[in-house]
Amino acid sequence: MSVDAVGRTRRGRGARKAIRQSRDITMLPALKHGLPLVEPMTAEQVARIDDASMGILEDVGVMFRDPIALADWKRAGADVRGETVHLDRGLVRALIASIPSRFTYVARNPANNLPFGEDHSIFVPMTGAPYLRDVDDARRNPTLRDLADFHKLSHMLPAMHSTAHHIVEPYDHPISQRHLRITYSSMKYSDKTFMGMTTSPKNAEDVMEMCAILFGKEFMLQNPVVTGNCNGNSPLVWDETMLGAMRAFARYRQPVLCSPFVLGGANTPAGVAPSVAQLNAEALSALAYTQVIQKGTPAIYGHYLSTVSMKSGAPMAGTPEISLMNMMIGQMARYYDVPWRTSNTLGGAKTFDAQAGYESAATMMAVLMSGANYIWHSAGWNEAGMHCSMAKFVVDAEQCAMGHRMMSGVNWDDFDEALQAVRDVGPGGHYLGHPHTLENFQRAFFMPELFDNNAIEQWQADGAVEINERALTRVRDLLNDYEEPRLDAGVDEALRDYIARREREIPAADALNQDH
Amino acid sequence: MSVDAVGRTRRGRGARKAIRQSRDITMLPALKHGLPLVEPMTAEQVARIDDASMGILEDVGVMFRDPIALADWKRAGADVRGETVHLDRGLVRALIASIPSRFTYVARNPANNLPFGEDHSIFVPMTGAPYLRDVDDARRNPTLRDLADFHKLSHMLPAMHSTAHHIVEPYDHPISQRHLRITYSSMKYSDKTFMGMTTSPKNAEDVMEMCAILFGKEFMLQNPVVTGNCNGNSPLVWDETMLGAMRAFARYRQPVLCSPFVLGGANTPAGVAPSVAQLNAEALSALAYTQVIQKGTPAIYGHYLSTVSMKSGAPMAGTPEISLMNMMIGQMARYYDVPWRTSNTLGGAKTFDAQAGYESAATMMAVLMSGANYIWHSAGWNEAGMHCSMAKFVVDAEQCAMGHRMMSGVNWDDFDEALQAVRDVGPGGHYLGHPHTLENFQRAFFMPELFDNNAIEQWQADGAVEINERALTRVRDLLNDYEEPRLDAGVDEALRDYIARREREIPAADALNQDH
């Protein structure tokens, strides 16, 4: 694609149109695994983790700090002692058996529907950043307009399968009403699937109502259209906020990620295998509870993983133990036949420097090899999630496109033709002019657009620009070229009416719960 | 390790000693694979590549542009037509059967000996850079002193299993005599294993003579002590320089890498599977020839892989097709039961920016999952190999240490104890003070020293330093702390005498062959 060359020589509306025509923003299909996954555990070791986790659920129990959940569990036959629920392994297995192993996410543009689960994976942008690094690389608090820009970028980046929800926290709007504007932004600026806020049960209900306006409630009861996330408090605690939000989603049969929040060594034991055993117990308890609420509702085995530096207490990413834990969790989720979620491109770098690159790529490769289905935080994450970088957002998205290509496996379609080319060219020849090359070069080898592979002389002639600045130029170009996939006018009006009514009802407080 | 804190408050010899005592430079053992490898091909697909490669060797043939090799092949029963050697698959299989599938590299310090091949891998620094980025981040031509510094760093970085040879090209010494000084530098500044120059048959013979001074010729005939690299010219050509060097090594039974040099799409077909089929034919032809020279001599299936941008003609790295090809080549090498070499941390970035990080980490993860035994170019590579970055050198080495940890797999030793900790801590507790944590935290989770995972306020208070500058500080500290592992005085004198004699014999020309 000679986008930049075209962009620099033409001007105005005609030029932008030319760029759009040469820029392919068609979403990649859901990734279908074409490579075998990395499985570090033998069947016996999988059984050992399962047995350890079930033992924890039976003997130690899990705290559900929520009266409704405790009552639900009693009715379901669990052994409830105070706030601690002891779960028999037979009960857990019976409950999770009704979780669908695969389903289809429906987007408002049916071309963007996504098969999900088993051997299908999707890439979802990062969320929850209290800061951004903007198009001028300034680190500051984000606004609704910044959030809209990230939704626009997610819409235009082919490897992003979702626009998520609050990629960045819009600080220019009262926190108590923010979920409404965030949801509207996800729905308005893209026609891909998205996420729903779970910052409180009430907020989650608002998301469900807005989704019902967009898709219809009856339709939602048959089709997943949105995803919620419920974080656990490791070790072994689920709280009222998250459980209430989970119930709101489950009533509409919308999938939630059941995500223990692991700081390895601080809220789990200091070790890979026992951390996975604990996390697995936590995830199972929440997965089981989704089926207590609503049998057959889709649910996703989740987790947020970091390890803690024992020198500073800081969370770390891109480390070997996180890779191993991802691979092991993948095995456990497949053992239970449930879809699972992981986190991609994590890192603790403060700028978009080489540290950020190493951390993100190492994490992505491990996550892909682990076979995670819901690959969250796939673009923009930096500084341990404290900021979303616009530059990194577009580079990560290109990395995901490369990961998508790799995990799709090897193409054998033209193997025999290509062997004929070897015979035609012979020793000492070259392939550049051969008909097989001319026919296949465009798709044979991925050509990253944000990596510079030119000779240094050419790079210097182009201004000696490092990847952060090149990526910011790409961000500006994308936002310039953005075209809104219009909402139906009636639906748009109904959504705006709903938001206006709810904003009258909800006090504009500024100190409610924050999502992670 | 509180190295920096100590370094900043103390001064002089005592301070350096204190730092040394706190800095562990003990070499990691050879990596033993503790994870299953990623194998993208079915057994049928492996057989299909094998059949295609053997068909190429039989029907198309391989050019050996070297009269001695052609004569050798005739005697060995090959069908030689002009410079093209047609190899029957039966002959190829019979020849490669005598290549050892594993052996032990012997270093001058026996503590640094390395089991090699099958499920053992080693990390070797990059070589051949005509420029370096130095401790002041200046890009310039290197000197012998720079080369010595890289050998010192390789000596001190635990994950580096070798000091290689001409990590950078010492431009301050005549090219015709350079191989002598390079070899001496590898031998002198470290007691790890190293590589030997193959820039000409004569140069390779000098390397063998110098190794004989260090180890004894009889010893060398029984023990691999050095590694040479012989690049092929794809498609399907081996030249006189490389073949002569190969013969020099094989006569001493020292291992060579048989490395087709692939620019995918330019000198191979535009496709992953056919490129592997051609490369495999090329590698097999050279592996087979090593056994014609000297039956039973160790040899390593090699390759250099890049794909070519069809937009600019530039070689690319860190791309999905290179990862796939690495995984496939690993399967082929295991099918033939020979050790194999790959390239690590490749990339085309011009500075140590995020591009460099992504490319290096993506390559490393794929290379590890592929099970490569000789993991060359594992530190310092940047700008498509045009420069070796001192900063990147130390960061890459830490990445290799992390990769080593990951590929070692999951530790189950303390699993039951750790589960007891879960029972002790219970829901809502924390692990930081638990005896199991105190006993295990140092080794449970890798703590990268060159990644900054602190909060931004701490990072700002520390001077807001990005990884390039942090790494350069580490380079300065390491070089300050370096202690030479002294050569035996008699050996040292004999080596110096040999070099002096050869430098009198060899004209100080400046336009001989260059190694890649």
C-alpha cells in the first residue's frame, strides 16, 4: 500500500478519498487456530491442577460477599458457612457443563459477526486507562472525544475484532453517568462487537437496556452481542458489585468474563503451578455461579495475570512465568470445555520504548500459542495499564494482524506450482520475475507497514523517524480518513433518549466504583 | 540485586569488588527443553517436504562451484554434470546418518562445557556487524577494542553460552589478518565456547591451528571446541570459499553450520512451504558433503532466514512467515535427527526503539518454540545486522535468560507445600509473609533488571530514563566490573607467537572476502 506516498502528493477531499480506497479496513475474520497449541502439562498434571482446585473449593471455600449470591448458592445445594461457599466438585462439574463451548458474537453489522470459542480467537483493545498518550505523545487524562478516537481507530484496524468499552476513562463526564456515554460511543463509532460496563449492577443494567434498544431484548436472549468483565479479588473472594453485574448480564444471557485478578506472589502462592491451581478454583466458582443464575448462559473463563517484583512490589509483565501460566490456563479451560480469556500486549514501560515492544511481543506470542479465545488488552496497553498509547495502539494492532497470520498456519495450496518454480529457476537463478512470484508475492509474506526495514540511508532521507512518531502519523491519517458507520436514525434517537432520561435520574456524583 | 545503589555510593576497587560479589555472572546451563515444541506440520506434510527436497536434489541438483568438492562427490558416487551435483535420496540419507545428533561443546573452562543437540539449546551472540552503536549510542565502525568489549560482555552475561567471533568487524586492523585477532579476542576475554572464522579456507586453517594451541589437536579430533558457519547462495549453490573452510573444520572434526541464506521471495519461491522445501534441499546437500569429507564429523543444519518486502526489496524480520519457517525447519531437522541452527532477535530497526523490541521478542519466542539448538544472533542485532547495539546486547541477553526460564517448563517440586499455603491464607488473605513465599519468592518469578516496572512517579524521580539509556549504564557497569579469566601464560605466548608469524606471512591487504 503506498498510502503515505499518495497522501503526501495529493490534497483535500479527493486525496482522502484516494487514501480510503487504498486503505483496507476490512475486519479480519476471527482467528481460526492453524497451529498446534503449546501444552506444558501432561494429562496427569492437568488432573493434578483440577484435583487441587476442587480440593480448594471443597475445603477452603470461596467468599461470595453478596447476600443474593449466598442465597442462590444455598438453593443450588452448596455448603454455605457465613460468607464462605464450599463447593463440592460434583456440583461444580454439573454446573459448568451447561456453559456453551462456542457461540457467535453478533455485531450490528452482520459482516462483523464472529464465531467464538474452541479453535476461534478474537482480539479486543485494552480498556480502563486513566491516562492516554495522545497524538502529540502528551500524557494526560482522557476525554469522551479521546475515547471516540480510540473507538474510531478500533473500527478501522483490521485485526481489532471489537471496540471494547472504556479504552480510556473519559474524565470530562461525571463518573456516575460515564457508563452511558461509553456504551453509546462503542455503539456509534463502530459496527463491530463491543464490551459492556460492569462498574455496578445498575450500570450493567443500563448497558443491557441500551443493547436491547440496539438489538432487541428477545434477540439478545438468543444471541451474545456484548461482553462484560467480572474481576475476582484473589485469593478466593467475589464481591457484590461484580456479582450484581454478572446477574444483570446473565439475565439477558450475555457473556461475562470470570476473571480472578492475580498478582502472583502477593495474592497467590510464589509459584506457577500453585498460582494456577488457586486461580482455577476462583474461575470455576464464578463460572459455576453464572449457571446458577441462568443455566446455559454463555460465560468465559477469565483471569488477569501479573507477577509481582519481590524487590519493589511492582506488577511485572512479559515474564516467563506469565507465559507458562497462560499456557496452563488454556489447558484447564479446554479440559472444562469452556472458552477462555487472557490479556495481550501487557507491559510496564512508561513510554513506547523498546521495553514496551519486548513485553508486548513476548506476551502476544505466548498468548497465541496458549490458544486463548478472548484476547483482551490487545492494543494500546502501556505503563501497567495506567495509560493507553495512541502510537502503540496502531502498532499493537499490526502485531495482532501478524499473530493472526502466524496462527493461521501454513498454506499448502500452491505448493506444487511453487516447486515447479524451483525447477524453472534452478541453481543460481532468482525468483523475482517468475510468474509464480508475480502471482503470489502480495500475500506470501506479511509486509508490516509500521516497521521500517529500509537501509539507514533511506531512513535518514525520510527524516530518521522512530516507530513512535511513525505510528502517531498513522493515527492522524486514520482519524482523518474515518467514516462513521451510521446508526439507524430511530435507534440513535432511542439511545439518546435513554441516556438523557438516565442522566436526569442519576446524580452526577464523582466518586463511585471504578472498573479495572 | 542492588547493584546500582551500591555502585553509586561506594568508590574505587573496594566498591567494584562489592558489586562483583553481588552480580552473578555464572553461565546458565544449556537450555534443556521443558515445553513441547510447536510443530505446524503433520507427519504427512513432513514427508511431503522431504520428498520435494529429495526431488530437487535428484532432478535439479545443487551447484558446488569448487573443483575439490566436485571430485569428492564423484568419488562418493554422485551424478556430477559440470558444476551441478545430482544427489540420489538414498545417498543423501546414507551420508547424513553419520552426523552426531548430539555432542558436548568443550570450553577452556570445563564448567562452561555445554551439552548440545536434541533437547539442548544454546544462545550465541550476533556476529558480523560492520557498525556498532557504542556506549554513547554513536553509530560508527568498530575497532578491536570494541570487539573485546563485546567479548567481555558475552563473558559476563549468564544467558550467553558463547562469545562467538567477530560480533563486530574490527576496522582498525587489516582485513586479511583480522581473523587472527578476532580468534585471539574470543579466546582471551572469555572462557566460554566461541566461533571460528570461515572467511577463507586459509583463515579457517589458522583458526584450527590456534584452537590446536589452546586445546591440542588430538583433543580436538575427539571434542568439538569451536563452530564455523558456511553460508550457501540460494538457490542451490555452494561456493569454493565456504566449502574450503568447511573442509578445514571437518579435518579437525569441528562442527560447521550448513546455512542456506534465504531472502524469501527473492531467492526462494514466494511461499512458506516451498521456501522450506528448497532450503531443506540446500541444507541436506551441505550436510551430506560434510560426511563425504569426514564421516562422523559433527555438522549442524543451518539457515539464515528473512523475507523480502515486495514494496522495497528490503529484508524483513519478526514476521509471521519467518516464525512458521523456523517451526517447520525444526521439524525437518528432527526428522533427519541432526542438530539445527537458527537466528534470534533479528530486526530492521535503525535505533533501539519499540520496533527493535517487537521484532526481537517475536523472533525469540518463535525460535524457542521451534526447538532450535544453536540459537545464533541472540544479542545485539539491529538494523538488519548492519549494527550491533551495546544497549540491545545486554537487554537481549536478559530476554534470553527469560526465554531460558520459560522453555525450562513448570516446576512442580513445591506444589503440595504451596497448596498448604493456599489453605493457610484462605479467602481474602495475602501471601507476602507466608513461609512458603519467603522461601520461594527469589526464584519463583523472574525479575527483569532492565525492565522498569515502577510507578511513573518513581520512574520520573529516577530521571525518566528509557531502556536504551538504562541498558547503556548497565554496559558501563559490566565493563567496569570485568575480570579476565586468564589464559595459561604458555598458551597465551604460543598464540601470540602464532599470530605474529602469520601476520608476517599474510600481506596486510584490505580487500579479501567478508563473512556474513
